[in-house]
Amino acid sequence: MKQFALLAGLALVLATPTWVNAQSYDHVEVGVYGSYLRFNQGSSPINFVGLGGRLDVNTNRWVALEAQMDYDFARNYTSTSSNGSGGGINTSFANTRLRPLTGLFGPKFEIGAGHAVTAFVTGQVGFVDFSTSNPNNVSSTGVTNAINGIGGGGTHFAAYPGGGLEFFLGPVGIRADVGDELYLANGTHNNMRVTFGPSIRF
């Protein structure tokens, strides 16, 4: 009896990796991320840093529908000027009261879905809403006010073509992507966007 129990235990241990690999973690993916947005507005780009969340629902092995939203709360811009007759260059940093809230939705096309490393490309549409707030006050009230302001004069159509990589160990992974967050406001404005953060799929 003791030998049978030992053999059964050994068989279970050897079969576990196969059973784990056979599990499908490709139905839904939930993630949070830190975002960087280089907002190009003429000669003085503004560097925004924020937080966001995303939800993916797979329609099949290679395509997922993704919704994501992020709020950028840290911001600075750099201005440079020549020192006139001295020939030097002066650089200064300043804060802005402007804070973008971005919401996007669209397909994510995956290459190598279900594997430990997955590459993807995405094309999403949505909105970017620009609100203003106290530059020294980062709080849930600022996020709530930004969400309540969607649809007002500061809301613009946005699109996001991009791509990236996901690294998974079972259901837990890390995702990084980069793309062009563009929006329409008296013309098209292109802005580099980078996100990085953990994901869970099940």
C-alpha cells in the first residue's frame, strides 16, 4: 500500500507541469500600469506621468478586445533660451495645471498567444479630456472631476496605434507597450505614449 501511494504521488508530481501548461489563461486579462505621455505642444513638450488600468476580453486565440483608461498627474515642461551675448543656454522647468484623462477601446492582435512571451499590435480609438487643477493637489477628487468633465470643451477624439510585449509565468505577467497617442483639435497632434505594468490573465 505504501509503494502504491508513493507511485501515485510520483505520477502526480510528474504530471503537474503538463496539467499547468494545459490550463488556459487566455479568456480575460486585467492589468494596471504606469504611463508616460510626451505631450507635444509646440516648442515646449510636457512630460506627463500617470496611472491606468486595462481589461482585455479574448474573442479568439489571436484577438482580444481591450478597454483602458489612465489619468496623468505629474507634469513638467522644459523651456530653453539662449543667454544672449554670453553664448550660453538657459534651461528652466515649470509645472502646468493641465492634466489629461485618456480612455481607449479597440482590438489587440497577439502573436504567440498563450505562450510565456507574447508580442502584440493594437489600434484603439476613444477620447482624451484635458482638465485643469491645483498643481500641488493630486487626489481622487481631481480624477473624479476629470471623469465628470468628459464630453465638455476639453474632450477630443483620440486614437492609439501601438505595440509591445507581454511576459507571463502562468497567469501573472508584465506588459510594456509604446505607441502614438494622437488627438484631433484644430489638426492632428501626435504624442509618444509608453506604459508598463503587471497583468493577470485567467
